[in-house]
Amino acid sequence: MILFRLVLLLLTGAFMLYFLVLVRRSAIKRLFVAAFFGTGAAFVLMPELANRIAWFFGIGRGADFVFYLSTVFLFFLVFNIYLKFTALEARQTQLVRELALRHPSQEPGAESVA
Amino acid sequence: MTLLPFDTAAAETYTERLVSAAEWASTWVVVPAFNEGRVVVDTIGSLRAVATNIVVVDDCSSDDTALQLDGMSVTVLRHAVNVGQGAALQTGIEWALRHGALYLVTFDADGQHDPHDISPLLTTLIDQRLDIVLGSRFRGQAIGISRTRRLLLRTALAFTRLSTGLPVTDVHNGLRAFRATAAPALRITQDRMAHASEILDHIARARLSWAEVPTTVRYSGYSVTKGQTSLGAIDILFELLFGRLRR
């Protein structure tokens, strides 16, 4: 059990460092990342804590509580990625448009360059 | 029907005059095209007979759409990758604006519209000093329309009326005319099929002055296979809903 916890803690720490380095731009996102992994580490160190919070919310086990929490988090993440993706698509469209406008493949009267 | 800004009395006066050469010179017709190689020459040829400035936006067709237009006296812009009909329209609109258009017309490449419908659209736009004039197949004619298509459009219509509050009689009709001054308010951000509903959204939001003019839509075997399936309505709904979340 001790070994398992140690591995989990190390992994959590490594991921947190990785994401903190990765997310360079916004302080809010850094705080969010720190809070997320901090909570994870706290649950690893004090499994009873998860249990108690679970009971507070009327959920049977701490593990269930963590599971629900991660589901919500994953949904949030997917939504976030969706937003990023659509923003990226909009930028792609702008690029494609600008390119098309700058180099018409045919203009009336002019020799075809298509 | 009395709710409509375009009453029958006005409808009888709009065809009285022809569009002048000067007006045609400051009008650009924007034609988005995607894999229309089979019909694009016919469509553009008949359009050429009435309009002066035409810009075809080839949305990275995998067929010979762009090649078919070779030698025709039109501007052809080609998207480097396929980004959708809404995006193609906006590209053509930008081109027209950068080339001094005062009036813009959107026209589908699949041959479902009648080029002679453009003239009443433009004269209504100009003479009644409106921001935008929309073509309506349900005030005009929908030749060869299937029952399911009619039902689908009625459903889309009900949804659009509810969400925009505009008493329109047709949605997703690709034939419209608008002023260059209204173009910024009408800017299309829905790259794919939801742009038609988006335009109505913009009209409602920016409180643009508008009217509908009867137009003919001709459903050929070709345009039916090219067009939306009934499930397309669901796609459009989702595009609109998620597009709203993004704003």
C-alpha cells in the first residue's frame, strides 16, 4: 500500500510539474492545475478525507466521489478542447480565405493561372 | 401574412423596372461551389447573361469544378482546403467588398435558382432602401419539391421564426441580395450549413431592414442528390446551438 501511494504521489507530482511548465500563459490555469493535482495528492495521502467528503455529499464511498469528480472534470476538459478546436477551425478558415483572396485562380480578361 | 413587411401591393410594383447597367456594374454575384463540375458551366453561363460581376468560390472541390470555368469571364477563388459553404460565401463576399461592390447577391451553384429572379431582388433592395432582400420559394415557386423536403423546410422555418422572431416564409434559400453597408453586420462565422439561419440571426440582432421577394427554386434530380438530407436539419440545429455557446 505504501509503495502504491508513493508511486501515485510521484506520478501526480510529475504531472503537476509538467502541466505547470506547459501552461505558461495564464495564472488562473496554473492555479487550477495546482488545485487539481493538489486535491489528487491529498486524497492519496488521506483516503479518509475522500470518504468524509463523500459522506457529506451523501455518496457511499470516497472512491465513488473521486470517480464522479473525475467524470465532471473530464467533461469540462472535453468541452474546453471542443472550444479550442472550433477556435482553431475559425483561424484555419481565415487563412484559407486570405490565401484564396490573394491568389485568385481565375480572373475575367486575365490569362488563366489555374 | 399581414405581419410581413413585404405586402402584396409592394410585390406588384417591384418588377416594374430593370436593373440599370450602372447598378449591375456595382453588383457582385457570389457563387459558392463544391463539386458542381456537372452543372457549374450551365449555372454560370445563365448567370453571365444577366450579371456583370461574378465571383465563384470553389471550396476545394475534388472534381473539376474550377477547370470547367476556365475561359468563362468570371473570377474564381479556390479554397486550399475544404472549409464549408458558409465560409465560401464569406470569402466571396470579402472579394466583392474589396472590389468596390455596393450590392451583393448570393446564388447557389447547383442550378436551383433562376438568374432572372436577381433583378426583382436588386430593384426591391435599391428602390425600397432596404439592407437585405431574401428570396422565398414559398412566396414564389418550388418546382419539383418533395413532400419530405417541404416538411423539413417548414420545420426549419418554425424553428427560425421562434429563435429570431422574424416572420420569414423561407429559410435556407441561397438567393439573397444585400447592401455592402450591411455586410459587416451579416458576417458569416458558421462555416458549414448553418450560415443561412445565421444570416437571419444577424438580421434580427442588428435590426436590419429586410423584405422577401418571391423566387423560383427548381428541384432537379441533380440538386436533390446534392442537397441536404432530412438529417441535415439536425446537423444545422446542432451547429447553431453550439455556435451560440461559443459566442
